[in-house]
Amino acid sequence: MLIDEHLVQKVITPRPLESHKGTFGRTVLIGGNEHYGGAIIMSALATVNSGAGLTTVITNCRNHVPLHTHLPEAMCIDWQDKEKVLAVMKTADVLLIGPGLGTSSKSLELLTLALENQQSHQWLVMDGSALTLFAKKQFQLPFPKQTIMTPHQMEWQRMSSLAIKEQTIENNRKKQQQLKATIVLKSHQTIIYGQKGCYQNIAGTAAMATGGTGDTLAGMITSFLAQFPKNDETVAAAVYLHSFIGNHLAKKQYVVLPTQISQEIPKWMHYFSQINH
């Protein structure tokens, strides 16, 4: 199925008049080691700008000041404080782990913690370093439930043992069904291998080929799942809107920065929410 604007219009509906921050979901983001704090900050920017009601970032303490400088709306927890980490994780409707996480023993500890403590009502988005760790340890880690994985083609090769040239729709679908997680396979035309079918994104531009674009997409997916129905269409809507905004910015720019996409999200969500209402 090709993703188009009609699907986005279906997912992004006007906000109810009687609502509060809890109405729009609690998101908890885990990532950002001492070297890659920018990744989790870009994910947090996208999550908040996409409308999540409450966002908490579990990250290396070195990232707390930069995070609050860029995004005072987010809360943060030191990822060394296991007691607080577990307490905050329990409050989440949707967890995101991976952007800037790294592949150290601490990174693996946090990923294992997230997988072992994921509750039945929670959804988990795995991106970046979390996928690398999962590919190495997938037979030793708890099996993911209600999980979205967002690999690019090389990460998917490590996870699925499918060389890029072997990553056909049929082969990818078989591997996705074995994993049972939803796979958002990122490329110049991203394909979502969901629980009820495949969705192909035809939007996007080479102007978006820069570091942090995937971190932004992961934040958008996390935020959409926190607010809207937790299904394939919601994931597809986030993927499409991410590329749609990139296309619009690329009309006047040679390169589209991830932070620019995040700044545009509220405007375009408002646009799509009003079309049929």
C-alpha cells in the first residue's frame, strides 16, 4: 500500500476541547552517551514538537544542560540512577531507546532493562545503537512485544542476515514475521512491514540525507503512537509526514536539517488535522 496524504488526514485529528497534557501520552526516551548527545536531543525535539503530552529523557548527565537549553519542555533523568530510571519507565505509554545510546556495557544494560521491564500496555521504539546491540544479542535478550524497529538497510542486514541486494519485499516480510516486531526499513523510499501489511512511503528527498534525520523520525513515531491509535497506520503517517516536510523544505534548500523538520511539525499537523474537519 502506498502512503499518501489521505492516510495522514485520517490519523491526525483535531485535539478534543476537554484535554490536558496526560491526554496526549507520556513518552520516555533513552539514549545519548557522552559522545552522541545530539542524537537524543533531536529525537526529543521531534517528540515534543509532534505533540506528546509529557516527555522525559533518560541520558548521560552531560547532556542535561544542552537538552534543557534546546528543549526546556522535556524532563531528564541521569541514566546512572537505576531506581529513577525504572520508576520513570513505568510511567511511559511509549518508550524510545537507541538514538546516541552507543554500544558499551552500559548501553546494553539499559536496553536489557527496557526489554525486561516493558509492560503489556507499553509500546517500544528501537532505533540506532539499540538495533546494533539487538542484532548482536537478539537470542539472549527478552523477545520484544509491541515493538517498532527502525533500521536503515545496513542495520537490517545485521539484524536479518539479508544482504542489501537480498532485501526484497518478500524476503523482508518473512524476516519481519519471524521477529514479530513492526519494521520501518529506512531507505530513499522507506517501507513499513507492519502487523497487518506493508506500507510504502513515496515521499522524501536526497536533501534529507544528513545525520540526525533518523533520530527525528524515531521521535515522531514515538510521539504519534503516544497520541493516536497504536497501529500500522499511525506509524505510516509519522513516516510520511517526516518526508513530506522534508520535500517542502527542499524546494528552497539544498540540504534539509533534522532540526528544521522538527520546527515545521506543529504547523503541518495543524494543516492535516483541519482538512476534513
